[in-house]
Amino acid sequence: MTMFDLTLAAARDELRARRLSARELTQSYLDAIAALNPRLNAYITVTPERALAQADAADAALARGQAGPLTGIPLAIKDLFCTAGVRTTAGSRILEQFVPPYESTVSANLLRDGAVFLGKANLDEFAMGSSNMTSAYGAVENPWKRRQDTSAVLVPGGSSGGSASAVAARLALGATATDTGGSIRQPASFCGIPGIKPTYGRCSRWGIVAFASSLDQAGPLARTVEDCAILLGSMAGHDPKDSTSADRPVPDFAAACKRGVKGLRIGVPREYTMDGMPEEISVLWQQGLAWMRDAGAEIVDVSLPHTKYGLATYYIVAPAEASSNLARYDGVRFGLRENGEDLRDLYERTRAAGFGPEVRRRILIGTYVLSAGYYDAYYVRAQKVRALILRDFTEVFSKVDALLTPTAPSAAFAQGENMDDPIKMYLNDIFTVPASMAGVPGMSVPAGLDANGLPLGLQVLGKPFDEETVFAVSAAIERAAGFSALPSIRAGA
Ligand code: GLN
């Protein structure tokens, strides 16, 4: 048993009992980052001095008996959250030198509660991707390896690939992440850890670099379902600075993890299956349903008929909003500037130099679907279908308390795979996108290993603002699965 075996909840108890100091804990994580980050590339920026200063402040608070919910807990912050005085790149060249003068609300909430920030986690450029291969700061390695082919370097999923890899490799006790169409849940599944995208509006988006504003939502990745609940409790809450943040009390999510599932009705949407999906994923899904039945839940077959349009409408709405949000990177106000002969030339040179190919593709798609003549045919139609997707969920949730599905149609793939055709990469999001379009909460929980020894996740979806039931079901899956495997990089650490 080492310090790295402690969950966030256990580390918190050790710190409060003063059997462990925040400095010791933070230093151990910084040492692990120094040893493993050169290989994994999970962090773009590491802030050791800041982390140790925060740890010392945490130890002083603990000595005074004034511990907050996260005092002394070392976390990774996705490099999409603005951090005052610490460079925030969004994984893009265009923000390579951007040091925000302000703190995002979510990260400020974590600091308020005593957390220690180890650094900024790598991600797909502007959170666009499912493999972390689009980051301008290099790919992230998944700490897991295939049993047979140990030379293959696997992707951690995306876009929160750095956050997921850092937590799985034990380079942080937890991490912030964001999910626009699956970017918390898919990397969680690929890296064998839990992660939750809460209801749209549960966390403030203020100070998070915007991708698609009607879909973006922050959430945690951590080592256990309870740890995610503790983190979300700090991250969430109403913020007058984000008009879409919900003015609702933040429930005790950690308490909900202990509720159990007895008497709950859990729906199985028949549309959540895909041609070519490995048999093991269907088997695991059936296993998950059997665990829930054994724990006293009733399993109900349901239908979400508009699921099949989820991906197509997402890849209209998300690029449309992205093309509008990314218009601000013009070389004038902040970030990179490439001088030109006149203003237009400056814009063009700056944007050509600053944006990578995936971001350019999204801007082109988005600009096209919003252009005069195509707006009604694409964007307006996609919004109408989005309303139908939401209606499916609303109807189903009048009959069941939660839904259980696979998180992703495959286990982690190797770097370079799925790169030849953007559509193949987009298919990763097939099971996560509908909940994003509907704004409902979704959590991925590690539930088993495939024949290659790679983790597979199950997804729990819930009613809007009923994350408590999502946590109750996810914790029940976690207990039943007893998932204790570790990536080889950490086995025995
Ligand atoms: N993979 C999806 C995309 O590339 C989702 C990304 C996200 O949730 N940020 O758009």
C-alpha cells in the first residue's frame, strides 16, 4: 500500500487526521509527474511551485482545523479552464502564449474548497476530437497496454485525454474535464476510470474556453464514483456570470452513492447498439443489467427512436457554434498574431498559423451550415431534430429512473488508427452524443476488461438535474464489477 493507492476520499481523511501532509502528498504526485509525464504527455504545463505553495496553505488550514471539502487534494485541470496567471492553451497554437487574468468559476470553486492544482492537462485542440491526437502539444499516451501487442501506443480517448490519462496513471487524484459530445465519458471508458457529464447548467461555463456553448459542460474524472461525487459537489453551483447556469441547490452527491438501486426502474434503449461493435461490449452490457437486477432494480426495455440522428445533428450544431465562438481568435485581441499587409491579411495569416486541421475542418463545416441559403436546410433542421431527441428522453424518463448503455463502441485504439477518415473518428461519440443533445446527465463507469486486457465502460444516463440517481446506479455498478485492474505502468506502484 502506497500513498498512490489512496482514493480522494481516503486521502482527505488521512489529511484531516494529520497522518499525511498535503506537502508530502503533493510532492509525491509531482515526482510521479516528473517520472512519467515525459512519456504520457498528459500535462501541457506543470506548476510545481504553485502546487507546493497551495499545499503549504492547505497544511496550515488543516493545522488550524479549518479544512474545506478538498483541502490538500492534488488535481489536474484540463487546459480549457482559464487559470489566473497560468498559461491556458486550449490545446491550440493560437493560445500558446495566453495567460488569463482571471480564474474560471469551476476552478475557482475548487480552490475555494482547498484543492491543490498540479498543472494543466492536455486535450484535443479546442476540445475537438476523440483521441487527443489533435492537440498542438502532441498526442497523449493511454497508460493501458494491449496484453498481446504491448508495443502499440494506445490513445486515451478525447477530448479530455490528458485528464483521463493523468488520473488513470496516478499523476493526479482527480481532474476537471469538459464534455460537449462525449469528452468526459469516452476517455473515462478508454482509461478505466469513472467520469460524469452533469446536466447542462449544473456547472458554470464561465472562464472555460468555449467550443459549442449550448452543449459544453464541465465535470470530473476521478478514481471512484464517490470521488467524482465529491469533486462535482465542489465544481457545481449557480453562477450569475453564466446565464445558462442553473439556480438550483447542489445536492449531497456523495451521499447518493450509498443509496442503492432497489426499486429503481432502469431502461435499456434498444437503439444503443452498432454494427461492428465487439461482442464483448454487448456481453458486458447484459452483465451490467444482470448486476442491476440482482441489486433489486427492475429492467425495462425502452426506445429512443431519434438516436440514429444524434451524430448527424451533433456534427451540424457543434461545428456551427464552434465557428461562431472561434471567430474571436483574430490576432487582434489575444493570443497569436501573424502580421500581414492589411487587417484582412493579418486575420488570415494568424488563423492559418494558429488553427490545426481538425479545427479548420469544424470552422468550414460550421460556416457552411450557417451560411445564407443553407441555414434552414442544415442548422434549423438540426435544431428541430435536437428537440425530437430531447422529447425521446423526456418520454422515456416518465417511465424509468435511469438508462444503462455502453459508453463507447470500442476499447481504446492505437495512435494513428481511425485517422484516415473523420467519420470513423466521429463514430466514437455515437452513444454519448444523444445525452449531450438532450442536456441530460451521463456517467461512464469501468465495468470490465476486453480480451486484450483493456478497460470497457458502461454509461448511466439520468433525468435532468437528477445526478443523484446517476451516482446511485453508477456506484452500484462499481460495487458489482469490483473493477480493480490497474494500467501496467502503475501495477505494483
Ligand atoms: N468527440 C467529439 C467531438 O470531437 C466530442 C468532443 C467533446 O465532447 N468536447 O466533437
